[in-house]
Amino acid sequence: MKKSSTSRILLAIAVTCLLGSLWLASRGRLADAGPFVISTLLGLALSFRGYPLLKGLTFTTTILAVVATALYYPQYFREYGGFELATLITPLIQVIMFGMGCSMGVKDFIALARSPRAVIVGVIAQYTIMPLLGFTLATLTDFPAEISAGIILLGCAPTSVTASVMCYLARASVALAITITSITTLLAPLLIPLLMKLLAGGYIEIDVLEMMWGIVKMVFIPIGAGLIFNRFLHGRAKWLDEAMPLVSMVGVAMIVAIIIAAGRESILNIGLALIVVVFLLILLGFFFGYWMARLFRLTEVECRTIAITTGTQNAGLVSGIAKVMGKIATVGLPTAVCGPIMGFSSSILASYWNSHGLEQPSAGSQSGRDQVSQTS
């Protein structure tokens, strides 16, 4: 059967399940609609793979299916045989960071020497715009103190590794995105605890040294191991090179499921308001990141790159920090809703910029595209 035919069948199944969900909801039985809602989202995710314009939404829709599953059946993501599944969050983050290290090399930092101004602006934007936006939004809302602290923590996060993929789709500079992601991640153990102490100290108690050590274990050690692997073994274990992107995506999905299950009650009580706040955080990050780059008279390619790197937060790392703090169901909650929202909004922005492309992409953008196309 042709791929297009399979996609149409899956789409038809998804629409049928959606109608079933709506019928149950209209009869006041939304609580019984779990299988239909989950099947709708999984059907859409699989069908999107057959449509070039929608393919970029596959992972985002899959994460939405994971969210729905965790909301309807939280008991399966809280513990198994007496083992608390939240314990898996830290090792999962370490595996993802190891994968990031495996994909990095000396050549990824050459962009720093070629265009230091763009890198510096991108790093400063990440650690000024986003923390201040997080603090402002937390101050303007009336969430419980720990959830407000979680919004600030999300704003203090480094750039997500998905930024490079979105920059590729947006015809921006992937090399610049990789460099900004690497530097903001390496600065995270120092800057996140200090920013949290400054901005979130009024909401919860912040142990700076404990947070620093927790981030070091989740960032420096696994990334260092990944860099060593890339230096000496890259290409010799092709199965691992090919598996790491998939392992990272599965890891992100598991983290989201565990956090959603842990904070299910809070999500049901304040879910819509929290979604709006996180959505604003991301959109304003894109907006101010772009115009900050324009203020420093960077090229359009660099402005697009910095917009995307500023608005895409490393939600996985924030989840690990919330786990270290012992507040995964509250401080970690904004992170859980961030994943699907960030994936959706960044995909839309990347698609828009892709359709409004530049006639002559920068060398960094082209080389970055080649790299992503090889690793995707």
C-alpha cells in the first residue's frame, strides 16, 4: 500500500475517533472518551508523516497523545511495582544530554569565531529576555507559589536542542543555533541557580549550591561523556549514532508523561490559564529575541536564528531540576505543558519563515542544514 493511501486511512480513523470523542463529550461523558482522544491524536501524528506540510507536527502531536494518555490514565506513569517512576527523570535527562554531546564537535563551535557578535547576542538574549519574561508573567498571575516559581525556572532554562532543527526548517543558521545551544547549556549550572535566587527567591527557598551540583550532574558529566564518544568513537558505532535521536525523543515523551501524571490535579484546576501563560512566554521570547537581534543590526538569518533559540527552552532540563528540588508536581508543571506548545508554535514560525525564505542563505545556514540532514 502506498504511503499516501496509508496516511489517508490513518487520517480517516483519526477523524472518526474525534467524532466519537465529541459525541461522548456532548453527552457529558468526557471522562469516558480517553481511548477516542488518544486514538485521535496518534492517528493524526502517524498520518502527518505522509503530508510534507504537516510532517513537522508529527512529534508535537505525539507528545499531545502522551499528555492525553497521562491525564486519563495517570496511575500507569506514577509507579510500577512499587518503583516511583519520577526517579527516572534524572537519568533520562542525562541520556538526552549525552546524545547532545555525541552530536557536538569542534566544528560546531567554529561559528563562534566566525560571528562572535551573533553568538554573544543570542546567549545574552536567552539569559535576560526569557528570565525577565518568566518573572513578569509569574508576577502578573495568581498561581500558587511553586507553580509561579516553575514559570520563572522555565524562563531561566538554556536553549533547547530542538532549536537547531527549527532553524533548519526556517532557513536560518543551524550552526549558530548549535553554538548558542551549547554555550547556554554549559552556562546553565552557574546562571540558573543565581537567576532563580534573584527572581524566584520570593516564591520558594532556593539552595544555590545544591541546584548547581544537580545541574552539573545532569549537564556537564553526560555532555562531557558524549563529547569524548564523538571524538574517539563517532562513526564506529553507527547503530548508536542512529539510535540517539530516537532515544532522546522517547526520553522526552516519558518525562512529559511522568510530570503530567504527577501534576494531574493541578492541571485540571488551572490548566487553561497555565497553557496561556506558557504560550505567551514562548511567543514573546520569539518576538523580543528577533527584535533584540535587529537592534544589534544582525543579518536576517541571524535574527531568525536568535528568535528561535530565545523562545525554545530546554524543558527537559527544567524537569530534572524540579525533580532535584523534590517539586516535580508543582515547579515542574509549567515544563510539562511547555513541550507541546513549544513544538507547535516553533513549527508554525519555522514553516512561515520557510515560505518567506531568503534568496541567499548564509554559509552557516547551509552547512548547518547539511549537518542536520545527515543526523535526522
